[in-house]
Amino acid sequence: MKNIKISTSLIIGALALASFQSCNRYLDINENPNAIHIEEVTPDLLLPGTNTQIFRTQATTMNVFGNLMMNSWAGNSYVYGSPYVREFNLNTVDNSFYNGIWDGLYRNMANYKLIENYPNSDGAQDYYVAAAKIMRAFYMQTIVDLYGDAPFSEAFNYQSNLTPKYDDDKNIYHAEIEDLEKAISLIQHAGSNVIALNPSTDNIFGGSTTKWVQFANTIKLRYLVRMSRLTGSEATYRDQKLASLNGAAFINEDVLINPGYSAATDDQQNPFYGTYIRTTAGTRVGQVVTVSEHFANALNGNPNNLVLPNNPSNIYDKYTGLVDPRRGRTFTLVSGALKGIRQGALAGEPGAPTGNNSVSRIGLGITGELSTVNNSTNISLGSTKSGVIMSKSEIKFLLAEAALRYPSANLGNAQAHFEDGIKASFAYLGIVDPPAPAPPVIGPYITSANLRPGLGWTGSMDQKIEAIMTQSWIANTSINPIQSFINYNRTGYPYTPLATTTNKPNKPYRLIYPVSEYVANSSNVPNVSSADAFVRNQFTPFWNQN
């Protein structure tokens, strides 16, 4: 467990009210007595840098993992001989497989705990403590959902505890839900001497405590919906907590972060853009990424009635004949359609296009550019684009599922939330209805989708859950796909083919604890094998064990 390690760039970035650089150097225990101690950095300086650094992990490592696991991205095998081998064959899901998720999140969540521990006897820091609790709960849920049991109650204590115990993941869920409730109470009952949040210290909500409360309610709801398959005492607990959200307000916008992203240097760029699109000098990066055949076929409307080997023949029926207007904003069009590669297929193999080797790349609705031209205008637009912590579409689909599953919780109209989720996805991608007399595109798409079980609002409850997961998958692609992967493990939707190169029966239900844990916390880390990742057992996240 990286208890005592803090990125030096975090401190520098926090003091400057922005933190851009990813740095592998950490503070030594033998600190310079003349240097500032991390514990002495005030919350108003620590919060923005921590938000910025932890989002970097979400925008890069978590993004690529989610897109590959959900078969939205593929590797451009025309340019790279055998891309994403480990992700596609899944034979080496071990303690070196995507350990940047664990390490990146824990390293920064420790700084949220520093904010909570800052001297605050007079309550002056209550708004900052609340924001820190909310953000830690947001990211801690991803740790539990991907790994199960994890250090929590003894974590984040630096040199005072180098080997924290692993807590039961169910207990972590309960503790974080309670922390969200505490955060809301801190905001709503803050005293007159509380230090206000403001845009320079709050790079997410610009100082709005109302939005922080709404975001906390939304995260709490996501925790509870993840518990949808549980029975017994856990179901009772879930339902009681759902009842406490009766009448609560939820965030109604894209939850964005922008600490001052710019095209001044590569380190100051929006981290997704700088990793997968262009550097500030215009060098193309991330050329390995292309749309997958699976995602392309779904949004193209299954024009060739695709049947994949070793997969049900009807998995694309719900898409047949309905071209999704979002396709050209999510990925670039090639000859008027998305052109993808089957995950695992090499050049010349089935699923890898022949002839014109051009394939669809990440589209303008994601990059923020005006065109694919490599010029200063586009570089500036992409570099300065705000990052998405949680999209409005994801929030609306969460509300749709909650309202559908738990009508007594009074969370609104499930169908309205569902359709609002689709509309929010269109809006984020920059798709608006053309002016009259040109025909609209958004309403007709929703109307047509609503005639198709599993894609729109029709059919049984299970088919509506499938539709929510399918539309959320489309909307989350290249934005926050790891949440779609977690929901896929929970619900089985949408159907997501394995790559051609794997002999595994399914996607992994969990990740393996990283090598850093086996080195630094070997006495406590559970002995989880690679085989455990692909079966449901006692090591699987608690909400997915049956």
C-alpha cells in the first residue's frame, strides 16, 4: 500500500492551484526540515491539485481499460503488428495488469484524507472536508468494484501505518455511503466562519455547494444501484438508504473538471487529448486506437447482418436498420460509415478490413476539435477541453435504472430519465437538430429505438435494463467506459464479444492486486490468483458473487 508516497507534482500543482504533471518521484521519509510538509498544505491548495491528478488516472489508464473491455476500441493492426495483446488474449491478468488504476487512485485519495485530517476544530474547513469526502467516495467505489476487499479504515495514514489491513468490501461500501451523508450534513450545517469555496479552489463546481450536495446524492445512488442483486440484510440496508433519497436533488449536468488546461505545454493539456490525440506541437499520438468492429457495426445499423464466430447469431438484431446519428461524432467516418477492426484480428484476417486501410479514429465530439486538420486552432480546442468526471448521460441512465428497479423510492419517471440520457449524449457530442425545414434527428432516433427491445424503452423490465446498459455503453465510450464495464459485470448487458485471440470463457470479474501491494503490504494483501479473476467466488466484489 502506497501510504507514505505523495507525488511531488501534486504539492507543487496544488500550491499553484493547478497540477498537470504526472511524476514518479515521491517524498522521502527523511524530509528536508526547511521544506513544507504535505500535512501543512491547506485544503484550499490541496483540493484542486488532487482533483487534477486523480482525474489523470481516470482519463487515461481507466479510459483505455474500459474501452477495450467493452469492445468499443480496437487496435490498429495495420500500423501496429499485434496491438493490445494482453487485453485481448486475457492470459496475463496478473499483478502487473493495469496496476496503474490502483496505484493512481490510492496515491491521490491519500491527499483527500489529508484534507479531512487538517486542523478544523472551528469548522472553517467544512466545505473542503465535505468535497474531499465526496471525491474520495467517488473513486473508492471504483477500487471496490474492480478489486473487492481493499485497505480503507487503516489506509491513507502515511508512515504511521505502512501495512494497513484489508477491509471487507461490503463494509467499505457502507462506510463511504455514510461519509457521503456526513459530507452533505457538513455543507448544509456549516457555520458562519466556514471558508467559502470559489472557482480558484474548486475546479469542478466553481464553488457551488448546492452542486456538491447534488453530486453526493448522485454518488450515493450509484453505490445503492450497484447493490441491486443483493438479498437479505444487504437488500434491507440498500432499500433503507434508497428511502433516504426520497425528494433528494441529483446533479443535472456534466460533472467536469478544468484546472486551466491549455496548449502551452504537453503537461498542461487535457490528459485524454494529450495521450490519445495530439501533443501541443501537433504530433499525432494514440494512433493505435481505432473503433472496434463491434461498436462500428452497432452504430452503423448492422448493415451486413454480422455474425461473429462463437457468438449468438442474433446479438446485433436490435441495431439492424437503425443508423445511430452519434456515430460520426464518436468516431470519424470512412466512406460515410464507421470502419472498425475486430478485436484480436490482424491485417488480412477476418474482421480486419481489406483494400483501403483507413479506419475510424476518435471523433470530434470527443476530441473537441472543429476538424481533423492538424492546426493550432484544433490543438488549442482539444488541449483546453474540460475533462468529464461523470457525464449527464451517465447520471440520467443511473436514475432511469434506479427508478425502474425501485419505483417506491420516488426517483422520477424511468422512461423520461432514459430518454434524457440519450438526449444528453447527443448534446455532449455536439449533435443538435438542424433548423426547419430540415428533419430532426434526435427525436426520430429515440422513437425508432423505442420500438426495439434491448435498445429502447419497450418490452420487459429485463429488456429495459438491457436498453439502459446499451445506451449507457454508447454514451460512455471514450468518456467513462470503466463504469459501463462494471455495470456489464453486474447485469450482463450489453452483450460484449470477447476478442478472437482469447480462450477465456468471459471477461474478468475483478482485477488482481498490483505488485506494489505484494511488495509493500504482503502480510495483508489477499492471495488472489489470475484464475480467480474469471470466476465468481469469495474474492469477487461482494455485489457480484452470485
